[in-house]
Amino acid sequence: MKYLIVGLGNIGDEYADTRHNIGFIVADALALSLKAGFSSDRHASVAKGKLKGRSITIIKPTTFMNLSGKAIRFWMNKEKIPPENILVIADDLALPLGTLRMRKRGSDGGHNGLISIIETLQTIDFSRLRVGIGNDFAKGYQVDYVLGRWTKEEEKVLIPRIETAVEMIQSFVLQGVDRAMNLYNS
């Protein structure tokens, strides 16, 4: 069994540790748990690991958020991974800070990375792990908020949730999306 785990974010120091890059942060934590290191490859930074006999390819697209679908399509084809074994990790303004929600399918919710993936793959049938980043911003300042860095207070809430996100991904790989949703979505 092969799985593709995709952390969404933007490359470059100016985007490191921003709310929009929570997908990269969770992907890094997952790779660390599997003792897998990232290397630069086509359209993505890639890490490969094993979890109880299952092969996991973790990617952080280097195509920038708005073209994430290109990287996912390349790696799912290269590794011959079906859409049902793909999990995309993305930030979500609609969820309170630190809330974790796994879904089997769904809309893009206005998220540019998910828009790209849905358009490129021509399906909404792939799992996603949405990480709540809250929406504590004034009208008209959504971009500044999403691309802003975490506050110390936000980090205190978020850091333990990253560990839970890794557990959710492991459950997705070992037990399937339905079981992971039942165990972790509240």
C-alpha cells in the first residue's frame, strides 16, 4: 500500500512559519516521526518513509500554493498512488485556531491550493486534513493574516495540535479515512 501525503504551503524564507504554511509544518513533523529527510525533486521537496509496511511519500510542493495540483498530479502518477490514498494538509480560516478536521472529499472552500488540486485532478474525491488558523483579522486584511507569522499565543495552542495532526495522518494510513475521521473529528 502506497500513500501520498501533501503539505500545502509556499516556498521561501518569507513564507516560513506563516499561517498559510501549516501544511509544510505538519509534513515536516510527519517526516520527522518516520525518520525521513526531505530532498529536492521534481515540483516538490520529497521525503519517503514506511509505517508498518506501508510506503509513504510526503511532498511539499515547490510550485507555490496556486499551482499545487501540478506537483500532486506528477507524484501520484510517478508513485502510482490512487486518489483515495492521497491526503492533503491545508490551512483553514473557517476553523478556530488549532481545530483539526479530516474529510474524505469536499469543496475548495476558497483555498487556492485546493482549487488548483481540484482543477488539475478533476475530482473532489481526495482526503484532506484541514488545520484551523482562525480568522482574527479586520475586513480586507485576509491576505496579510494568512501570510502573517504565528504569534507566541497562537504557537502555544498550535504546537500540541501538530502532534495530533501527525497521529491523524498515521491513522489515515493504517486504518483508513473513515476510521481516522471517527477517531479524531469532534
